[in-house]
Amino acid sequence: MTIEEYSTLMGYTETCEMAEYEIANAIYMAAGEMDKATFCKEYKKTKNSPLVTILAAEANSKDKVLREKQTDEIKIAHALLREADDVRTSGLEESALAIEKIAAKMIGRKDCITWKLNKGFKLSEEDAGYINNNLK
């Protein structure tokens, strides 16, 4: 939900303060499959509750840890792809493929291929097969 949607659904005539939105959005994202209008209706009743504030802080904390972990995994996967490219250049294709499989398990084959294309790295036959099978 955007800050504009939240502000409208909460009945504000102008955009609400970012701090309020961030707390509400953290709870909304943690709520799962709740529609925006229902969430805002219920949140209006409880937004000033200390319990809700604590739950929002906990949701934000867990989300931050997850984002940091994902960022670290992406960096490691990119380092693996660089290493695979170096190994491939040395003529060790099978080793390069093994390294790339590890990176693909971390961030997905599609993201690996996209990153390799953006960096100008050589695509493997497996990459070509993936592209052919998933662009039909």
C-alpha cells in the first residue's frame, strides 16, 4: 500500500506523516492477505495502542534483518558468478557450472542470467536452455 492510499483510506485530507505510514505499513505487510480497506478500518481502532506499536517495531526489525540477509546473499552470489567467469576463462567449464549452480540456488537462475548479461559475461548452454524454456 502506498502512503497516498493509506492516507486516503484513513480519511486524511493530506498525506499523513511518513513515520505513521511506516509503522502502519509494517503491520499491514505482516498481516498477510488482508485487503487495504479492511486493514485501515481496523487500524484506525488500534493504531495508538502500545501493543500495536511494539508489534510494528518487531515487524520492522524482522523485515530489516531479512533485507540485510538478502543483500548479503546477492553480494555473495555475484562474487560467485565473477569467480565462475574467471574459472570458465581458464577452460574449466564444469567447475564454472558448479559454482553458478550455487549462485542460482541463492538468488535464482533468472537473476544470475540477468546479472551476467548486464556485466557482459558469457552465458552457458544451461543459461541458454533456461532462456529458451522460460521465454516461450
